Amino acid sequence: MGKISEAETKLEKISAPRTNREFIDACVKSGDAVRIKQEVDWDNEAGAIVRRCCELGEAAPFMENIKDYPGFSYFGAPLSTYRRMAISLGMDPASTLPQIGAEYLKRTNSEPIEPVVIDKRDAPCKENILLGDDVDLTKLPVPLVHDGDGGRYVGTWHAVITKHPVRGDVNWGMYRQMMWDGRTMSGAVFPFSDLGKALTEYYLPRGEGCPFATAIGLSPLAAMAACAPSPIPEPELTGMLAGEAVRLVKCETNDLEVPADAEIIIEGMILPDYKVEEGPFGEYTGYRTSPRDFRVTFRVDAITYRNNATMTISNMGVPQDEGQLLRSFSLGLELEKLLKSQGIPVTGVYMHPRSTHHMMIVGVKPTYAGIAMQIAQLAFGSKLGPWFHMVMVVDDQTDIFNWDEVYHAFCTRCNPERGIHVFKNTTGTALYPHATPHDRKYSIGSQVLFDCLWPVDWDKTNDVPTLVSFKSVYPKDIQEKVVDNWANYGFRGAKK
Amino acid sequence: MANKWEVFVMDLGELAEGKQLELTVRTLNDGLQKYTYQRAKVEVSSKLDQFPDSLQVRLGRGQLSPQRYSIRVIETVNRLPERYR
């Protein structure tokens, strides 16, 4: 009881940036964003800057002078480092990944915080409203993110907002959106996603259009919520992460509610019986994989935006960008919640962003036979499953955040015959580079478990090999003596 | 002034010469409309001086083809159902 009260008290002290603008200011102040005053071209140049920032782990570029689009700006790579993720949560930028993860778990295990709907007059996103013939996506500084992309991408770091027509569930999801013409966007919506299910189960069979709103330039925590595979509705999840209710406002042309502090809102209808081409696009796997195809088509009815609106850009490609970082982070933590809810003695779950969120590393106390298989079945069978295809299970003595230890465990303990289990005919995505063209087209997947646990039926004294490392084989007093004398021996390395 | 266009194809064989084609092409003319698409009836030719406009080609994963064409846009085609316009 005492612990719960303490946690609740800490939640009240959250001082996370409430808007994209507050977030940019905080990042500039800490040195995690740079203001670029010189003119930047929306045609490739802005994308190239963001890509290079991702690959170098640089500060986020805040580009204030966009060619052809006076008054608009770009903020690129908003959450492509753990430092900026910590800032978004109102934490010290130097916080470690386990600390950030613990804070995320604490907040997302708290009580949901309902959003509040505010008056249109108080909503910054209504400062400019384009309706009717004025609606034209080319009035927005939509960037060509990568040379050779199928088009200029409106939505790379955003939320597509829809509501289930029967259940009323609100969904904020990051479904990429390409500008086809001034009134039309096309996007990749996987059939297993929340929006994909709503379209195929309800709207398409009835021939009904699905109202949508795209919110760009969200607060970083709203973007985090839109990216997270959590069962909690994103408006409530955003409130839990921020420690206060998110402010919503009603759309101009449909009944959806959108984040009032977002920079840009695009409203319209997903058409049930008309499709245009989408892609190719540089994707989070580090490749252009999914083929150009006729995809879900969004017809635009209204655009609203703040004065001096900032468009957020995520440039996906080789690691690491915020798609990889944030999805790895939230997928790992959501799986940890799931496994713990089933009573499995996991010691931690981690996805390295450089796996492009394809490999889940699970640490567990190997207390009974088949525990790795149970973990894999839960992981692959859950809503999270289609987003990764490898689960590696290691014991609780292996540091899951230390790739050297994990790799050593994998290479030495995973028996080629008994430790590798392939799951066939599962759910995949069109974006998997290793998938066949046929599998990509129909979202057919395959997945694999790497069981790196010593078998429980091996005699622990005589059959299980002994790990030979400095920390594991020498007596404590010898370890301390050697460490204390390290410099005296003539070594220059730091004490460890 | 001649217009610049671009098209995505899986195979250059899709760009048959000597007959009318219906393609989804995007403009490469400088300006706010750059990279926006339209559906159009066109003729293409590998002879670069055959038609007034130029056409460059990208393949399935965005690779720029070295093969260039000239193109004549005969008319645009609006396939969007009337009820959505």
C-alpha cells in the first residue's frame, strides 16, 4: 500500500513537454536539437539531413526555413535517441534505458486518464482552417523523404485517428501516408492492425467510407502512445504517460476528436471502393521492401493547422530512427507486461533497436521445462507478434541489455537440433525483407524461437557447463584485489 | 515549355511504344505540385525527340532506370467516382 502511494505521488510530479513546441524547446535547451536557420529544400534535402542525423546519433534538426513554404518548419528525428525519449517523459536526458523502461511501466500501469474535449476557440490546431476548394495538401510542406520514394510522405511521425463504428474504440495509429494529389493520400494499413481489422470487418463489406483524421506534430508522448502496441486506448495512454489529460477538439467535417495542440490536422474519409498506388518507401527495416501497390486511399475534406506549423519527419532506414527505437522499447515492455501477467518468472525483455525491432530477447528464471516455448507461443500469438519474428530466451544470469553476453549465450547454449523452433504460416508484414514476394503480398509470416536455456533435466552439478569469466570463477576477494591493483599492474583501463 | 514526368513500372516492357497507354504519372516540374500524380492516356517513345515532354522511369523499389523516353499526354483520366469529387 505504501509503495502504491509513493508511486502515485511521483506521478503527480511529471513535468513532461505537453506539446511538440515545448518538446523542441526542451531539446534545444539540453543540446539534443539544433535550430537550422538557413533555407532547406523539402525536395530530398530535409530528408537527407534527418537521415544523416539518425545514422550519426546526432541532435534532432529543427529546420525553420523551408523552401517554398514560408512560415512552416520541420522537426526531424524527434525520438531517435534515448536521451530525447527521456526528455519526452520529463526525465533527466542522461537516464539509462532500464530507468526509462521502469518509468514507462510505472506510468502505463497507473489508472487511465480520460482526455478532455475543449472548445474550438481554445484549440491551437484551429488557427487556420482550409475547407472546400481551399483544401490542397500541396499547401503543406510535405517532404520527399528519400530519393526514389513513391511520393512525398505526409505522415511519417503522426497519428491516423479513427473510431470503430460499433464498439466506439478510438484508434491512433502510425500508418504511413503518401500524397497522391492535392486531395488524396494513400497508405499502408496491415490487415492485422486495428484499422485494418475495422476496414475489412466493417467498412469494406458495407461499402461505407471510414472517417479519419491525421494529426501531425503531436506531443512526443502522444506520438509514443500512437506507436505503442498497448491495449489501452491511445488518448488515455497519452494521459497516463503525461500525468494529465490530453486536450482534444472536435473535427470540422466529422465526429472524430483530435489532439488540440497538434500542429496540423488533416480530415477526411477512407474510401471503400477506390484505391490509388502507394510506395515504394524507405522503411524501418533499412530497405525498400514492400512493393508499390494499390492501397488504402484517404480522401481529404479539411486541413487545419497552427500558425507557423511544424511538420514532424521520421526518416526510416538503417538504424537508428525513432520507429526502431520506440517500437523496440514499447514492444519489449508490453511483452514483459504480458509475460508477467501469465506468471512467467521473466527478469526482463529487451529489443535492441538495431534489430529493427525484429528480435525479442527475454530473460527468465528457467524453473520448469518448456518455459522458452511457452514464452515464444505467448509472444508470437499475441497482438504484438506480427511485428517481430525472432524470440531469444536466455537465463537470468545473462544481462539482456549486453549484446556481448546475449550473443555468447546464443552461440554456446542454443542447441541446433533442440533449441531452434520454427513457427510456420504465422502473420507477417509486407515489410519483411526476408519474406518471399508472395508472403509479403498476403502478410504471411514465419517466426523462430532460439532457446538458449540449459535444459532443466541436465544435472546442474555435472552436466551444465560452468561459465568461465572474471566475475564468475574467481573468489570475491581476488576480484577486488585485482580490480584495486589494476593501475598498479600498469594497466590504464578504468576500474570495473 | 516541355513538361517532365516520371512513372513507376516493374518492367520496361510495360512502356509499349506505338500505342496508347493509360499510366499513373507524376510531374517532375518544379513547384508545389512536384511529385503529385495523375492518371493519363499517353504515348511514349524511346526516341527522345518524338514527343514534346520527357519521361523518366523508376522501377519497383525506386531505382532510377537509365532508359529515358519522350511522352505525349493525350488526356487525363479521372477514375475517382463522381460521388467523392
